[in-house]
Amino acid sequence: MAKKSVVSSAISPRRQCRRCSVSFTPRRSNQVYCTDSCRVDDYKEKYYSPPKVTLVCPWCNEEFDTSAPKKTIYCPEKDCQREHAIDQMKKAREDHKRLKDLESQGLLAGRGR
């Protein structure tokens, strides 16, 4: 007759999951995660997540964290990239208007049209 392995709370006291801090009763002596999904998520975060980098937004001068420093320039929470784009469009319109005014005054030759 084969012996069944029975996990007793006296043998295996409750532990806290390394990832989500939930209290659980381990099924093995070396178990540190409450579920397989916690174990997999922790592994993915540890080995597949790019490191976070702290940058300063050139628009509002506030610090923010990002994992894509080459793609992210402006802080995403305050929508600074959109504000910057709107400002750039306003400046382009003003420059275009100044050029039209100079052309109408004869101070600037036409642009080959």
C-alpha cells in the first residue's frame, strides 16, 4: 500500500506569496508563489520587462518613469506631447502668416509658384 503525501499546516505553515503577498499553504517545501500565474508573472516581469528609466519632460519639466526612453519624450499623464504639437502648429501658422505678409509687401519674392 502506497503512502499518500498529506500536507499538514503543522508541517507547512502558511506563507506569503512572493508576488502578490497573499497568504497560502504551500504544497511543497520550496513553494514561494500562491499560484502558477503568480510564478509566471513574476518571472516575466523579472526577465522580460525592460528596466524603468526616469526622464524629465521638456514641456512641463516634471520627472516621469518610462520603459521606452527612445520613444517617450513627454510625460504621458499630462498629455504634454499633444500640447507641444498644438503649440508647434500655432507657431507654423504664425510663420506662414508672416511670410504671406512679407510677400504682399513686396519684401519677399514669391517662392517659385
